[in-house]
Amino acid sequence: MKAFILAAGKGSRLKPLTDHNPKCLLSIGGRPLLQYWLEACKLHGIQEVLINLHHHAEKVVKFIQSKNWPIKIRLSYETQLLGSGGTLAANKNFVAKEDLFGVFYADNLTNVDLTKMRTQHLQSKTLFTMGLFHAPNPKECGIATLDPNNVVIGFQEKPIQPKGDLANAGIYWTSPEVFDYCSDKVPCDIGYDLLPKLIGKMQGYVIKEYLLDIGTHQNYQRAQIDVRQLHFSPKSLEG
């Protein structure tokens, strides 16, 4: 089983912390954020991940090379940012033989049960499952509308007048058929360019576990407090 971990962003809102470090390596509770994701992938049966790189890529390479990880890690450097959707399209051969794969935004600190989410995705027989959370500021997020069967019947990125508060969490399960809906444009964004094409073909999965986008100074500081009180995968990931 494989997954994408999208980690190439510049983290502009976290300056000056990201002036000399990529956002995915910022420390939370003494561990880089990226390590939480690698631990979660191992815990939930994912054997190989592809991590896209751009901002301070050399530091991510050094971090990956510094440990003997028990999962395979492929690094994909982007000379220019391809966008979340562009990264998937450019690396579709990575998952071409998979029945399903995960896509995870490295911005998030979460202990979501990826196995439970994956199981529900398979049971739903939909093309795409989008993790959702109740957003305190819906205008800043991609907002989904669900029917009684949790099928997504509406999606709008950063709406001026949100129709609800169920927001895109940046955690997905899907299959290679999704590439039929990917755009060739660069950069290409999952929220703006892919998800609207999947309305009626994807389900929403409301995440009940902890999830926080650490992309602002306020949230980054909050994460330092929250991580001490919550259950995350074991620290002894490296082999």
C-alpha cells in the first residue's frame, strides 16, 4: 500500500520559522511534523510513501537519510511548485498498480484512524473519500455539502458565503482512476481543480479524532500544548 505525503509548501504564514526550515520539519513536542506522518503510515499498514520537496528540500533529504525508516520513502523534488494536484499527476506511475492509495497534507497534526477511514472508503465503493472536519472559520477552507449517505453533492474552495462548516482536511483515499479527472495545468490544486470534478463521485468522512493545520503561529503554538495530551503513534518508528 502506498501514499503521497505533500510537504513542498513554503509555509509563508509561519515566517520567520520557515525562513531556514521547511514547514514539515518544524518541531512539535520534540519531533518533526513529518515524523508523525511517517509513524502514522507505518502504524496503518502503508509500506511506501512519496514525499514531494521544494522549500529547503536539502534539509528534508538530510532528515530522511539520518534514520533507518521501516517504510520505503521516495523523494520527488519540484523545481517549481506543481501544486497538490500537479504533484499527483506528475507521479501517477508511483501508484499505477495500486488498488487504492492515500494522499496526506503534511501541514496537519492528527491522530486520525487511517485504517478505519480506508475501510469506509472501500465499503462505500466511491472513487474518492475526503476527510472532513468542523471548521471554526469556514470561509478559509474548502467546504463540502453531503447528502444523507455522505456523498459529496457540493464543494467550494474558500466560499464567501459558506453553506456549512464541513471542511476539507487534506486527508484522502482514492484509486488510480482519479487521474482521469486531474488537470494538466501547472500549478494544479486539489481543492480548486480536482475536487469540484468529483462531486457525486466522492464521499465525505468526518474525522472525529484530533486534527490541526499547524500553518499559522497560533496553531503551531497550540499544537505544542495539545500534543502532550493526546495519543500519537510510538516514537520508536525508526528501525
